[in-house]
Amino acid sequence: MRLLNASGCLDALTAPEVARSLDAFVTKTVTPLPREGNAPVRIAEVDGAMLNAIGLANPGRERFCAETLPQLAELGVPLWVSVGGFCVEDYAETCELLGGRSEVAAVELNLSCPNVDEVPENVGEVVAAARVKITKPLYAKLSPAADVAETARAAQAAGADGLSLVNTVKGLALDEQTLRPVLDRAIGGLSGPALKPLALAAVYAAYRATRMPIIGMGGVSTGRDVLELLAAGASDVALGTALFADPGSPARVRGELEAELAAHGFADPDNAVGVAHLPGDSTLDPRSRLSVEKALHTGPKMAG
């Protein structure tokens, strides 16, 4: 099991030690042309969650490859690049550019950003076009708002190597006094603890439908959260909003996960993957989950 960050939830160049505490770093979404993003206010706290409407602010793919990517490579952590676009060709062309970069370990296709209006809806078509252009591992990041099982199967059939579940969902916050939207864009992406049940349901459905590798994310702030996503079917887990409040959360969560695994009789986090799908009348002895030949590998994996 690898511990990553959710795209857009960590500035690795500002907080390099936090990035190095992860098994891989996922960049902010890169688009063909530079984007300033949406106008402020674009972040708001709500009960049990956070709303953001950043709008894919980034320097564009040419500047990203020329300036940002070489700097990120100096971190010594495997780099996953999040790719966004507004038509199928945008994704394919960016993947072709990244395919020749040795710094890039994998690509995540952002197919579900709620803060732009032009994201393509045909997941299968985008994945297929990107697959032709790149041989690196390709993950599709999906929304829990759609039919996750059907969308996951479409991504799998088109050539995706894995799934990232889930992206944020649309939410609205109103000002207490004016009763007007807090965010300038009004609608933003909801993340944080309130998203966890949706994430669990999406991972569960996608795993049942495809058995693909899944990076589970959404409301992860404790080792228990990680264990539950693994049980639902995730093979890796990403921290998102928790990184804003607690930059040291990767180390803390690893420690909590080890305690949770031990308490449930797992010798390795990989042994917990998919256990929520066991038959309801299963009489599995917790001790049978132990894999004494494998040591815990929840520590950071550095590139070398």
C-alpha cells in the first residue's frame, strides 16, 4: 500500500519534507494553457467539510514541463502528474508530452473536476485517446456523483491501469448574514470528513465491478479511515484536506494504520484489501489474515 496526496492538496515545493513523507507525490492538475483559476472567494469552511472552487489554476503544460517538473524531480519521490483538459485532444496531447519525460512515474486523468464547466463527460473516449499516447501507468480520477461501477468499467475497457476515487462533489455554502453564496462561483467542490461515506461507496462499487487497482481518497484523516478504504477495495490511499490542517498527517496516519492492522490481525495492509466483500456469513478467523513472511511496508518508499 502506498500513501499519496490528493491532487491540489499539497504544494511540494513549499513543503518538500511533507512531500517526501509520502510514497508518491501527485501534482496539481495541469492543463494545456495557463489558468488563473476562479476569482476569490474560492475556499470556505463548512460543517465537517471544506468547499473549494480553485478552478484548476496552473502554469500550463509547457511551463510545467520546462520549470515545475524538474524542480519536483529533485524531491526524490515518484511523481504522478494530474492531467486536465476541455476536450479529448487536450488530454491526449498532454499525455504525449509527458510520455517522454523520465521524471513522470504515472499520470492521473482528472475527469471529474466540479469547478470548471468544460470537463469532457465521455470517460472511455478520453482514456482511450490518452492510452494511445502514453505507456506509463494511467489512472482515471472519477466523481462519486455518476454511476461509478459503469464509469469504472468504461475506464477499464479503454485501457486505464487504475482508478482514483473520489474527486470532490458539488456543494454550496451561504453567508450567515446575507444568505448569499460564500464562494464567488457559488458552487464548489466538497471535501473533508463529510465525503468519506461517498468515497467508501464508490471504492466498494468500483472494486466489485472491476477489481482494478484503486487509490481511495475522500475524508481520510486517520489510520482507521485508511483501513476502511482498503477493506472497501482500495489498494492505495491518498490524503487530501487533512494535509491543510495537519502537514504531519502522513507519519501520524501511518502509525495509526499499523495499530489498526495489528488490532484486526493483519500483518500487512495489502491483506486488508477487499475484505468488506467477503460473504456475510464468512467465519474467517482473524489469525488467518496474518502473513508472517511479509513485514509492514507502510513506511515511505523513496525513489533511488
